[in-house]
Amino acid sequence: MSAVPLPALSASLLVNPNPPDTRPARLHVRLREWETWSPYPGGDGWEVFLGDEGPAQQTARQLTREGRLSVVETRHGLSIESASHVGRVRLGPATITVRPKLHGLPLWNLMRFAFDLRALRRYEDAGYEAEPEGFQDVVIARLVDEATQLISRGLYRTYRSREEGLSSPRGRIDFIALAREVTRTATLPCRYHVRSEDCLVNQVLRAGLVLGARLSTDTDLRVSCRRLGAQLGETVADVNLNRATFAQLAAEQSRLTRAYRPALELVHLLAHSSGIGLDRGEESAKLPGFLFDMNHFFQRLLSRFLHEALPDDCVLTDEERLYGMMRYAPGFNPRNKRSPEPRPDFVVRRGSKVVAMLDAKYRDLWEHDLPRDILYQLAIYALSREPQGSAVILYPTLAPEAREARIEIRDPVRGSERAIVVLRPVDMIELSRLVALRQTAAAAEEKRRFATGLCFGRAR
């Protein structure tokens, strides 16, 4: 399957130049996704501010610009609006906790499937349901388990080239360096290779444990992360967790490092959820907390399920660019900008023909209205296809009565139908049950029917 691009943290994870504020928070705001909160006279948060230009103000502006969490200071206090990110973040005197909107969602079971993780041993789903804002502790506990297993089995080692003068020759003697020597010594310049644990997969694992120690809210987990990180630090150097590091890591993956895959996925998840500007590879401030992008998770979940469950005659492509659909008119592009290229989340083909165009949106459209920006985006996708084309919004829901809805795009002059936007619910409880099934012919058929229904609708 072609992985959904996953999206970098600042220079060093070992030293935090801006230590976290350890003073008790004056305000703790709890809300769910896509909710707003404002203070009221005499209530919590009335006239509570972030203060003058400092780390909290800068982080709040960055979060607001990126759409992760809107934090705006008004004359009476903080006005907060959540988006699709869940978790907890500390901004000066305020702690903000965002919980999943879909109460009762079997989140960890679905995450194990989406990120291809093995069964969890330390924490179970029930623990997360009881303390959803401690979700990062579940991820960190799993990382500790994975790191412990890797260390106990023996870390991956690779050959590293060394050049030094040796009294007992080893490898190949560097005769060119020997000829350049002015003063003779009792050593010979040699080039040789040694097997070393100081390679990229172990460096990223160590950096992930250091990051886990910073993010965890559980004392025992912090101690475990620091202990394992210090153990690795005896032979493994530190590394910057940034976009370039993860790109190099992906290029170096092989069957020899397959055992590291769950741990590295968890490190990437922690880095992505705790850094600001990670998607663009910017060197930026560390986020004083943890915000997990549920929209990205939902897209990743559907991507893996559809890749595995669709019939063999269907080919699924992630985020395929619609080349040539839009372009600047010749002679009217004064800044020489690249033409816009819309990218639906999923395109399904049979042979060379596009048979479905889908977008995953983590917003329960059965309970809430369809935002205009999403409708306009899907309308563009639908109009890009042949006459009377269609595009599908896949959205999560826990409502068993949820049914498909359709919006017709009509010609305002002739009144004829031009295209259709389909709002198709994804039953998350049923999806969780399907991904947990054992690999049998009957289970494969159930998954195929469910995946076909998501892409093409169910027969009436």
C-alpha cells in the first residue's frame, strides 16, 4: 500500500532551552472537538490572560495559524475553539484538554490497525476511555515496551568506516597516508570497518524515548523512558527529529530493520503530535503538550483498510493530483506561480477509468451540518469528472441509523443536474469489529463488502 504522507522538532531533545511552566494552572478548560469556550463574569477563566509577549503567546499564535487550536485573548479572558486535534496543551496559566467528539470510539483498537502496531500489553482501551487526555501516555507506554524488546533481543548494528593509526594493523593499510607522513611513528594508518549500534534507527529510537520522557504525565513512564534513553546513550548518538531525518529513515528501511517498524511509527506519531510546523519541516518551538490529529488518523485508517479490502480489480491511489484541471490563463500569471492541483484523499480506478473519488473528513456529518468549504471542495472534485460525475465524503459516526445523503449540483439556468456530492457515513464500531477479525475467507468477504459499500454505496 502507498502510505499516506506523514509528515521535525528543534535541534536538541536532550536540553530544553525553555523549561515547561511547573506552576499550577489557574484555568483548566475541557472541551471536545469543534467546540468553543469563552469566560463568563465570575466564572472560571474570567480575566485570565497569557501575559505579555512570551512562549505562551507565541505558541498560541502558532497553534491558531496552523488550525490546531484557536486561542485568542479578548478583553475578558481567553476565547478557545478546538478543531480536529485531541490531547492536552499547557499555555502559561491555562491547561486546555480536547477530548474526542465520538464518545465511545474504540480508538486504540483502530489505531493499532491504522499504524500497523501489535497488541498492547501495558495499557488497554479501557484505560484510555477512562482518561482520554492521557492518550499520549498510552502511546509512550507502547514505545517503552517496544524499546525494551528491541534492547533485550539485541540492537541492530551496521558497519561503519574508520580511519586511524594502529600499532597492530587492521583492515587495509592506507599507503597514500603512510607516504605523506613526515615523522615516522610506531603506528600504521589503517582503514577498517566495525559493527556499531550507532546507526539511524537506534538514534531515532533514543530521540523518541527522550521525547516520551518530556511528554509523559506518568512518573513511572518518565523514569522508564529516561532509563532506556540513557542505556542507548552509552553507544548511540543523539539526532534531530525532523522531516529530513524521517525521510532518510524511510529510505534506509529494509528487512533487517523490520522489527523496528512499530517503535519508529510511534516515535513519528509522538513527534508529529508534539511539534509545531512539523509538516513543513521547519525548525520551530516545542509544543508544551500533545495534540493528536484525528483527521490524519481517520485518513490513514481508511487508506489501509481500503487498500487491503477492495476487490483485486480496483486500484486505490492516495492523494492523487488532478493534473491539468486548473491552470493560470496564459499571460495572466504575473508571479509565475504553480497552477493549483486539487488532490482528493482517494481515487479508485478499474483499469484506466476512474470509478470513485473520495475524501475522508473527521467530522460527524450525521450530527452536524456540512461546512461550506468542504462542500465546495467536493463539488470541484465531482465537476472534474465526466458529465454527472460524483465525489464522496466519508465521515465517521457511531449512530447506527446514519444513512447516505446526496447533494445535487445543478445548472442554475437549465435546471439540469451537473454532478453529485455524496455524504457517506462510516460506522466506526463496525469498522473496529472488522479490523479485529482473524484472516479467514469469511472475514475477507465481510471486509470486501464493507469497503465496496464505502466506495460505491450499498445496494438499496
